[in-house]
Amino acid sequence: MKQIIILIPHGVQTGGPEALHQLSDALLRQGHDARVWYVLPSDLAAIDQLHRGNGLGPDTALRLQPRPNTVADYEKYQVRLAEQIVMNADTCVVLAETYVHWLRYFQPCTPMVWWLSIDNAFEYLSVQKVNLNALRTERVLHAYQSGYAHQVIRALGCHRTLPLSDYTPGITDTASWPKTDIAINANHKVLYDVGAIAARLERENDCRVHLIRGMSRAQVYEALGRSKLFIDLGTFPGKDRLAREALSRQCCVFALDVGAARDYLLPEECYFKPDQVDQVFAGARQLMQHYELYLELSLPARQAVQRERMIFEREVSGLAHALRA
């Protein structure tokens, strides 16, 4: 049986690290030897120095500093801390796409790259950081979280691929709020003037618009719980969590028709081209007036969120089988 080492950035609370914790949890429950290495940026310099000094040869045992998890929301996931990485083919090293430039250090191992957020990987895919031919070898397994990710890695010439999604944790907050509002992704990466859009939405729909930015998780859940509509004009570098959280809270979703947004299976009327964002206002007026209809049209998208855990468990089983091959 292979030992599976999953690299997770230490103390970081975003969708990617949570997905990596879900992988650890599922592998352990399915009886596999999965270990987590919580990584700090300083680890890269240390491992690079070993690499340059030829200190990472076949069967080298790379000693690790086991750091405990510091994010309370991850305590529900099972982890076993890694204390070493034995540099041979019986060790599978799982790298999220933001660690793709670490691939060079684990050549003797069985590497797997999990492409969660394609756009976040572009800065690491430069010639100076990654030899693309190293990614294209049959030895490297590429797991993709979205159809968008699959298209991009196939275009890069990576053909040993398999699906590995993630899942939206079940609703733990049971508070019931009146649904009267709109929520909008106000992340700094959204290119549009979200403040101006929100102000116009408030005027035209006589409702409050919640800007989802710098909120605690509980505040995000309350904003979505109070809203009939969630609008996300982001780039969808992966299958982002916010839209799925909204769907699980009976909140309809409008999304920019880019990146991985099509993976949400929203009604066609709920996608907007980047140069047709002005249509969001007319769409929002219709949705706020006919919320029950749009909620019914969104049923396939809401059911897809409910099915995620079952699909993920089967994909993890398929992954473990592929790593044994």
C-alpha cells in the first residue's frame, strides 16, 4: 500500500485547504495510509537547498516538522501528521496547483497534482518555475475539480487525468431569516464596480444588498440566508464554494459565464457574459418578483450540491485505485 502525503498550507482557511482536508479525511476512513504535512513558505527554501545539494535522492527519508492544525473549522476532518517522506515510488505526494513548482523535489515519488484553482496556478507555470514536460509524463497523475480545470490541463498536454471534486459541508446553522435581500460577491478580485452595482440593485428592488467581503463565516451564512439572490461576477478559477453555499441556503445564483461557472448547472438565464453585465439588473428584477419560479428552475443546481459528498467519496476510491496501478 502506498503512503499518501498531502501538502496543506499551514493555518490557511480557504476552499483549497478545506478540500485537501476532505481528501485526508476520506482516505483515512476508506482505510488508506494518508498523512498531512502542514507547509510554511520557509519550507520551500529548506527543501530547495537539499535538492541543490543532491540531498533528495531515491530512498532518502526527508524528515518533516509535524505542525498541528490551527484552524477550528478543520477539526471535523481526520488527519494524521506526516513525520517523513520516503523518496520512492511507494510514496504518493499530493500537491495542490499552487504547489506545482514543488514537483521537481519529488521526482522519485509518485506525484499527484490536484488542480483546484486553475487561474491561481498560472504564476507557477512559467518556464523558470516548472518544466511543463515534467507535468506531461505518465508518472504524474492530474486530478481536476472542474470541467474548466480539465480543459486547461489537457491543453497543457497532461493526459493522465481523473476527476476529484470536493463537497460543500452540510448546513450547521439552523436559524431561519426572512428572505428579502440580495447578496453579491465583493471580493477584491471582482473587476466590476460592485459598490455601484449594489447601490443600483438596492434602488431598483427596494431591498438591502449584502456585500460579501471581509465577513466571518457566520456573517456570510446569515447574508445568504436572508437573500433570494446571490450574484457572483468573479472569474471562477475553480468550483468556488460561495455559489454552492448560496444554493444550499435556498438562494438563487447569478454567475459570470467564465471559468468553472458552468459546473454549477445553473439555469441558462442565470449566466451573464462578461460584456453583458448590465443585463444583471433586469434579471434581478425578474428574480426578486418571481423568486419561487427561479428557485424551482435552480433545482438541478441545488441537487448537484446535495450529491457532492457521495460523488467525492466514489472519486476518492477511484483515486486510491489509480495510485495503486
